Amino acid sequence: MPSSPKIKKEDMLQAALELVARDGYAALNIKAVARELGCSTAPISWQFGGMDGLGVKDHILDYQFIARR
């Protein structure tokens, strides 16, 4: 049985960034990011502990800040 493809943290962040750029922050949720990646919500929850608190939104803000430099 072949193993499932590994989704990198960077790929998750990129998918979230693209989602925000296209649909705005209001559209950002774990199911929408998973849909962008074509995966379940499990890898995102495992990497980031979900979308709450210091999750994906803070990483996106950091990523955007660095990208603007």
C-alpha cells in the first residue's frame, strides 16, 4: 500500500496565503486550507494545532512581513 504524500508546512502556509489573497481573511479556516491542498484537516491540525490562537493566521502575518522586506 503506497504511503500518502507528505504535505510540508510551507505548502500549508502558501495555500493559506493564496486563500487569503483571493478570498480575504474571513474565508480562512482549516477546512478551506485543507480544500486548497486537497487533503483532510488532520495534517494542518498536526502542524499548527488548529487555526486558533497562534496558529496559521500568525504564521501568515509573519510570512507576509518577511516577504515584504
